[in-house]
Amino acid sequence: MTKEDVVMVLREFKASRIYQGSLDKGADLVEGLSAVIKQQHIEAGMISGIGAVSEARLAYFNAQTKLYEEKHFKENMEIVSLKGNISFKDNSIFPHLHAILSNKDFAAVGGHLLPKTYVYAFEFEIIPFEGKSFVRGFDEETGLFLWKK
């Protein structure tokens, strides 16, 4: 079995820098990370983070309906893990973010992280990649914006 049999899209990157920082309490987490990425002119890379939010919006992609189902959590929650990547969508730099959050009962929820998720405390790492960024395009089969070949 070759890599072409397993991987639909593959590109090699090099990384030589790592940004580490935090966002202020009350900041919109998605908008804050987007601002850092744009200020630093990062067009490809990885994002990770931990911390807490005072409220969150997550989405689940329903493969049957090909629609996102959103849920708003109006409670303090821990960010157990935040992971994402950076590419282009609609001619703009796009951070694609997913998060696992836990509540006071230690129950975890996760999904696509949406704007209007507000920071209580948040620390992050961004690893920019050197090389040509992926570009997202709409995929009719899945109903998602995926990296184009």
C-alpha cells in the first residue's frame, strides 16, 4: 500500500518558529486567535491551547443532513484540549479549530469551536509552517470545505 492509497492530500512543511501566548479574559477566543494569526502573517500552521471559557459555542457536523448543529454553553468550562490548523478559505486566512471542554461535573463535550466563545483564561501555541498553504474548497460529496488537491 502506498501513501497515495491512504492519503487524499499530503504536503510537507518545515517549521522553525513557535509562538506562545495568552488571550485576555473576556476576549472572543476564535477572533483573538484569528487576530494573532493575521498580525503575524501566518498562512499555514498548527494551533493548540488550554485554559477555560466563561461561555462557549460548539458545532457538530451532521453527516446525514450535511448541516452544522450548534450548541451554546452558558457556563464556565475547562478547555481540556484545543487543536486546529491554519489554511485559506474564501481568500482569507482561516483557523479551523476544535475543542474538548469539561464542566463542573467533569463531563466533556467537544466539537468545532465557534466565535462568541469567551475566554476566562487561555494559553496557546501556534507553530507556523514554511511553504504554500492549503486552500479550502467546497466538497460536494461531504458538504464540507476541505483542503483542495
